Amino acid sequence: MEKITEKEQEILKTVDKFVYSKLSDDKTGHDYAHIQRVVKMAQRLAQDSAQGRLFVVLVSAELHDVIDEKIVADQTKAENEVRSFLEAHQVFQADIDAIFAIITHMSFSKNLEHHYQLTLEGQIVQDADRLDAIGAIGIGRAFYYGGAHGHIMYDPKIAPRQKMTHDEYRQNETVINHFYEKLLKLADLMNTSAAKQAAQHRTAVLEDFLQEFKAEWNQNK
Ligand code: ADP
Ligand code: NI
């Protein structure tokens, strides 16, 4: 990937502070630590690629949750604020457009009804975000999210849904069903081969967890 210039490095630092101010008190699993993990993972995945702009990868990773419908009440307002912020820091218009094309189309829920073709940079950020939804941290985040939204952990009478629209996806009822409706599907949806590989191990962690969870659930029946 194209190396980061000194000026871009400065902009990245400012973007990071902006994101921290927006997400530092999130209690739904989309906190600043999630962003830091996604940025690091995206940087690692980007190393495998000769093409693309690393700056676009890293800024998109930083900003991907700041305009998310789950986090902000008014998405258009949040998008306008981010756009003005980038313009004020002299980010090239082409980069701003590339960043917005990524952060407004990369989410799992957005891709339920329509599959968006992302750029190489977008595919990397999407993979990094999705890797953070699986494995041990993914399990933690799912229960954390479920608790924050008042969902119960599990009810064997509520079957996971096979196919959902975007609105139905948001009305999930149990945390365990979220594993079947999303998390176990992510490994097959990874774009890059490094992420595919990492996803295999993390998915096995989910499968072991589900098996243990159900064994304990049924133990005293
Ligand atoms: P995206 O932003 O790609 O649409 P989500 O909002 O589905 O992704 O997921 C972001 C994080 O929140 C993931 O760690 C995911 O597991 C968790 N999460 C989202 N929806 C639920 C849910 N209904 N139950 C439990 N965890 C959820
Ligand atoms: Ni995210």
C-alpha cells in the first residue's frame, strides 16, 4: 500500500482524538477500544496488499462506527460533521469520498438486503471490523450489546431466523440467536485471505462456546 506521509500521520492523530471524544463512553461494545483493535487489525491486513491507500484504510477504520445508525440518533448530522471535520483538516476530496463510500456501506446489516461491492481498502476495514465480532472478544461484545439493549441470553423456544431484512435484524431477541443469525456466518464472508484464516480459529471458539453453553443449560433439566 501507499505509505502514509507525515501530513497524513498528523491528520490521523487528529481523527483519532475526534473518534475518542465520540466513543469513549459507549457502553454497547462499540467503544474506543473496539476502534483501536480494528485500526490495528486493518493495518496488519493492509500489509499483504501492494495496492491501495493506507491512509484511506486507517481513517475509515477510525471513523467506521462514528456515523453508525446504532450509535448516533441523527445519521445525516453525524455524516455532515465528519465530512466538515475532514475538509477542515485538508483531506483530499477524493479521499473523503473514498472514506465515505466505505463507512456508509460496510456494515453487516446494510448488506443484508443488497450486497455492496467495496473497494480494496473497504474490504480490509470490513474484515478487520468483522474479526472483532468473533472469537473470545466477539462473544464478550455480543453479550455486552445484548445486555445494553435488554435482550435475554437464550430461550430454546425462540428459533434463529434464516433470512432477515435490515429492520428485522435489529429486532433480535436473544444473544445466542445472534451467533446463528450473524457471527457464525462471518468467516465465509471475509474478503482477504489473512482474515479468512484468522476467522477460522475465532469461529471455532464460538462453536466451542455454544456447545458448552447449551450443555450447561441442559444439565439440570
Ligand atoms: P454492523 O455494524 O456490521 O451492522 P452489528 O451492529 O451487527 O454490525 O454488530 C456490531 C457489534 O455488535 C458486534 O460485535 C455484534 O456482535 C454486536 N451486536 C449487534 N447486534 C447484536 C445483537 N442483536 N445481539 C448481540 N450482539 C449484537
Ligand atoms: Ni465496528
